[in-house]
Amino acid sequence: MIKLSALLLSIVVAAWIFVSASPPPSRKAASPVLIELFTSEGCSSCPPADALLQQLDRTQPVNGGQLIVLSEHVDYWNHIGWTDPYSSRFFSDRQSVYGNRFGLSSVYTPQMVVDGETEFVGNDSRLATKAVEKALTLPKVAVRISGVSLDSSKTLRAHVDSDALPETSKVRKADVYLVVALNHAESQVLRGENSGRRLTHVGVVQRLTKIGSIESGNAISQEVDLKLDSRTDPANLRVIAFIQQPGQKRVLGVAQQQPQK
């Protein structure tokens, strides 16, 4: 009986040593997914979508996914009494191209677009999760951002590179974009549909610039310099690079980085 107990103890100790010595299982890197929200501070149905975007950014709720969010403020609500300080005709035009690509009769807010592949009303968390899960099943081109800095003249510098577009893919050409966005923004709305409300936003796009193109079998490696507003706070910035098929089609790869302090 004593010998049997000693044998069992030896087996338990040996198993413990083996488990302790074994390296931990490698954790698969999260696959990045781009989420664009077309919104406006002049739209009364937009604040819930703004809140959902902030929740997705903060909690990263989809297993295996890195959700990279952009808030793009359109300007076609400005005429009803409140000029959204973050709005631009550029974002309205970008949304219009999406509208044509998805065959919509008209654009609307809030609209969420996931990886250029799926669009839906931007306050629907269920559809957001479903769209992200779908995006995670598709292959991605690796994109990297390095050397991000903002100097005293408010010139942002970054290096963007990527893997090549697979020659076996049906995609023959894609555009490469660099985005500068605010981590956090807020407004006290004085007029319009949201009058009296204090609105907060995340990933508010300040600059969205096409920096080049790549073709099948080719990659990109490029230094980028962007002059920003003199009031820009580097602590409140995020930099995003993404590759997208022309005509606002599928996003093939995306990455995010913070400026170096």
C-alpha cells in the first residue's frame, strides 16, 4: 500500500513538472477589421450609433478580431441648424460611393460599413457583430505602420508597408490610404435635432489620404508626411492605414498605431 501511494505520488509530481515546463500555447494574433460609421451631430438617431462605435472600440467584443473604428461625419445635415464641427463634404462623397456600390436608393445616417463588404443601420449591435464575424472569415493582407511621430511643426510622419497582394487572388489593384483620427472628441450641441445634448465620439477622422496603389504581386513601402492643424494634440491621435479595392469595395488589410511621444 505504501509502495502504491509512493508510485502515485511520483506520477503526479512528474506530470506537474511536465506541465510546468511546457511552453504556454501560442495565442493567435487578432485579425484587424475596419468599421466605418457615417454619422452627424445634426442627426437625432446618430448618438446611439456613436455610443455603439465607442463600445466596440473599448470592449473589442468579437473573439479573434481587432476592431479598428472610424467616425466619418457627413455634412448634409448641417443645413438644419447645427454645423457639425467634424463634418466634411469629403465624407459625404465617400459615403455616396458606398451607396452606389451597395445599390442603395439614397445615403442615410447612421450607417455602419464593415470592411467595405457589409452595410447596415449603425446602431444595430447584432448586425455589427455578425458583419465582423463574416469579415474574419476572409483573408487579409498584412499592413504595418511604424515610425509614427508628430514634430513641433505639427507634421506627422509615418512609414507604411504591407505584404504583397496575392497573385492567386482575383484582386488585381487596390488603393492604400492613411488616416489621422482623434481618439476622443465631444461637442455641446446648441441647435438642431440634438440641441442641448453633449455628444462624444471616437476615431473621428481628421485626414483620410490616398498615399498610393498596389497591384497583384506587389507590396507597398512608403514614407508619409502629413501637415496637421497647429492645435493637434498628439496624445489624442490614432493613425490607421488600410488597403481597399477601388470604388469603396472590400478592405483587404488594415492596421492602427499611436504616434510616438
